[in-house]
Amino acid sequence: MSEANATSAPEVESPASEKPKSSAKPSVKPTKPTIWSRRDFFTDCGWFGFLAATLGATAYSVRFLFPRVLYEPPAVFKAGYPEEYPPGTVSTKWQSDYRTVLVRRETGEFYAIFMKCTHLGCTPVWLGPENKFKCPCHGSGFTRDGVNYEGPAPRALERFEVTRADDGQILVNRARKFLYESGEWDKSLLAV
């Protein structure tokens, strides 16, 4: 009975293989429309705004990790030996680097002028044939000593402290300024 009975048994259909009845409705899943709805648009805008604010805050936070440093030239610099400057000359050698002009009088005294116009801060230029400093912005004129005599500049140019270094060079200290109005220009002279 073992093999003969096993093969002659009728097959039973499983319920999964049954076909749906014709009167039943087919199941259709609702699909999302392809156009954004207003709710989707504003939701996406909200997420974009949140993301932008988070990235901006992160960028500013990272920026605070690095110091804000101004790389300016040193306040004190050596301008060379007195023999390099003949008497009665105006040297613009240091004007581009330190915004300073070194003047040697006929008597041999030195003084350094800060080349910043007292009107609006432009850089005056030395006009050798006219023996004056002239501001190219608004026309202020200054004598060889730095005294204003024409244009809108309200006061004379400032001078820096000039001393001798240990090795005999001229030492200009841009951190120490002398004003003409205060009667301090006598302190700015270096006698050689």
C-alpha cells in the first residue's frame, strides 16, 4: 500500500491558486500626483531654510577658530646710515613700505614725516621741483617740513620719532608721533 496508494490520491487545489471571482473589484493602490502640492512645497522650503541656517551657523562658528590678524609692517624700522642721505634731501625710499619719508636738513638734522594727509588720510607725494608735498586727492599742499599751506587739510603732517640704533643706523619709531600744533616737533629731530 505504500507506493500505489500514494500515487493514486487525488490532488487538492490550494486556496492561493483560486482565481478571484468576476464580481470582485480589483485592488488599485492610489498613486501620488506628480505635481507638488502646496503642503509639499512649503515643507521642502522649511527644510531648505533649516539646512541653510545650520550651514551658516556652522560656517560662522568655524570662522571664530581663526584669529583676525592684520599683517602690518613693524612699528620700528632701521632706515640705514646717515651717510646714505646727503644734506638737504627728501628720501621717499620708505614711503611704499612704511608710509614714511625721511628728510635731512642742510644742517644735518633728520626727521621722519608720516605720509598721511590730515584731511582724509590720502598719501601725499613729494614734488621735488616745487619743493612741497602735494595730496593727489583734494589738493592739500605741505611744505618740506610738513606744514600745511594750501587746500582743505586742517593741520600739518605728523612726524615720527627718529633716533640712532646701537649699530649707528637711523631708527624710525612709527609708534611715537609728534604734532606741530602741540609744539612737539623739536622732539622729532635727530642731530647727527
